Amino acid sequence: MPFEPDSNASAAPLTQPNPSATARPRLSVIGTGYLGATHAVCMVELGYEVIGLDVDEAKIKALCAGQIPFFEPGLPELLAKHIDSGKLRFTTDFAEVAAFADIHFVCVGTPQQKGQYAADMTYVRSAFESLAPHLNRRALVVGKSTVPAGTAEQMATILAELAPNKEVELAWNPEFLREGFAVADTLAPDRLVFGVRSEWAEQTIRSAFEPVIATGTPVIVTDFATAELVKVAANSFLATKISFINAMAEVCEATGADVIQLADAIGHDARIGRRFLNAGLGFGGGCLPKDIRAFIARAGELGVDQAVSFLRDVDEINLRRRARVVELGLELVDGSYAGTKVAVLGAAFKPNSDDIRDSPALDVAAAVGRRGARVQVFDPQANANARRVHPELSYADSLDEVIDGVDLIMLLTEWQEFRSMDPETVGQRVARRNLVDGRNVLDPIQWRSSGWVYRALGRP
């Protein structure tokens, strides 16, 4: 009887072990951006031999030299360790990858199409079309990229048409990495999702995660469509929760209520929980904004756009927070930014990252600059990336430098260095004690008692 994935997405293990489990499969990772480089390095840490591939020769050269092209805590040390061990290497040659690996993880990007909500699938199709003609022996190709529902079916067709070996199969294994915690999220994930069509595919992908599964990590085995939807559904839920509390912040400002106390109170309800109920400048980065927009676009193509129409409101609430932070700052500089000196603390979309994609902090900094302020930005890791995108802004090399003689401080990315600032020490360096806490991470009582005019979203 042919294998059918459990219709209830059962997490129960197979009764029969993988017959090839005694010899671990060799792995390839197609695409060495944030997801791919992290996955390649961490799979070697788990005990596998891995080859990474990218069409960008400069990126491959840097990785071979032990250089990570982005900031992720703990990853550079693991890369250097495993380059030296000989168990991790990189190439631009698809034939070399096909000859080496038993399982191929496709980890390329799916950015938002310019001027549209839909995801750009160019890199995913190119990866499959480039790899498939070289698959001369049975292999499993595993999609990890975040894709619209229905993509796996299309990629399975590409493999069936282009792979010389007709036993090549596809699986889908969505990623759930959090920037700043990606190493831990790969080595000890909170769940694994496998979208498969055969028992062989399930057993084979299990063999690629054997050390993780052995620790008791939940495994959900399901179909392609469900596996594709898991990531976008999860991101949509998180975005909704963030925008919900930010909508409540708007109401709190109108009523004089305190959104932090509100979040604490409703967060004690076990059905709701306190996590992600942090009112502030809102979400950004390369995942949540583009994923919910791509979800909206795909739902429209499927004729179920009304089912996710609320996500447009989620997106709009999120963007409104940026405009509101600009307004709060304006109130503290007597109604005009012209000629004022403003310190922006943070450029990355979140702390412990150098990712500035759709960064709320940089959006606010640029908006304040357009209104005539002399804006200077400091971020512990993202200055270089920010400077490339916003060369019109000035950049400082330290916290002391960026706050020196300013009329207004805007805390927009909640790095620990900024959260732990002493209001009296900072006050001695500024021209005027005005502060917008765009992330609601400082103690307003402490700052106000030191003579600061303190403003935050959703707080009196």
C-alpha cells in the first residue's frame, strides 16, 4: 500500500527505522544568504558533511575564507570551525553539488516583487531548474524557502521533467529562524515540519535531522500545501498580534490609558499570552512584511482574498506607527524639525541583527531628515548597511558620539546598549533632554525624574 501522509498531520514516529540511517546522508544547501549560510553551518555542527552553493562568486569566496556577509551571533565562530574541519565547503558548480549530496536543501530568497504584493519566485525556479538536470541518482530535494501555496507542486513538476533519474523526489521543510537567534533555532528548533508524498521521502528527510529528532523535537508530517502554509500562517499570526497591541496603543493615547499595563493585564490570560504584545514602532525585516503581503496576493489568486483581508489592516497599522513616532518627536521640538539635531538610536529592524530591510528605524530617520533635521544614526552592527541605503543621513561610531549636543533622542531599535542607558549620564551630553522611546523599553519614571521630556507610543 503506498504511503499517504497522515491527514491529521501526526507527529508520531515511524515504526520502521530508516534503513540508511547507519550512514548519515551528505547534504547540499542551494543559496547561501541568511537562511542558507546558517543552515549549512549548523548542519555540519549537527554532524553532517555539507556543501553550499551560490551563483554569487564573491559570496562563495568570502564564505570559503570564513567570512559571514551578515551579522548573526555565534555563526562566524561555527563557520571557521567547520571550514577548518573539512566537513563544510562551498562552490558555484551545480554538477559538483549533485555528485556530492544525497539531500539538497533549497534556501534561496523570495523577495517581494517590485511594485506588487506577490513574492518573486525567480530564484526558486532558477535553483530547481539549474539543479535538476544534474540529478543522475536518486536524491531528495527539500524546499526551505518561504513560498506561496502551490509552489511545491510546480517544483515537483520541474524535477520530474528535468531530472535524469526519475526517482528524485521533493519534500518541503519550512524554516522558522529568528534573526539574532538563528543558530539556536537551527540546532534546537521548537518543531520540524515535513511536507512529503512518500514513505521514502519522509524517512530520508528524517535522516537529515536525526540528531534534532532524537532530542524529542516535535515532528509534523503533512502534505505540500500545509507545509507551505505553516510559515506564512505563523508570520501572519505574529504580525496580527503585534499590530493588535499597536492598535490598542492608539486607543490608549486617545483615552489616557497605558498600553504596557494593558498588555500585562491581558497577557496573563493563558489563551492570549504576553509574548509579542509589545507596543512600539512595529515590525520590519525581510520576513513578516513581505510574507503577509505575499499571502494576501496568493489568497487573491486563489479566490479567497476575503479570508485574509484583515492582513491589509495589520500592514497599515504597522506602517502608521512609523508616522506616529515622527509626530511624537515633532511635539518635542516645538513643532518643527528644521535646524534641530536629532540622534537616532538604531538602524537594524531588530536588535542582534544588521538587517535593515524594511527597517522602521531607518524609515523614521529618513522621514525626520526630510523635514529638515540634522539626523545622526548609530547602530552597533547596521551602520554600514544603513549608509549604503541612506547616504543622506549622518552616522556615528558610538553612543556617546551620536547623542553629543542633540535636541532630541529617538530610540528606535532596542539594542541592550540603549536599554541600559543612564538618564543622568546621557543628559550631560545632550543640548536638550527630549526623548522618544519608540520601543517602550525605558522606565518613564526614571527618565522624567532626571529632567527628561519622555514620550512613547500608547503611554501617558
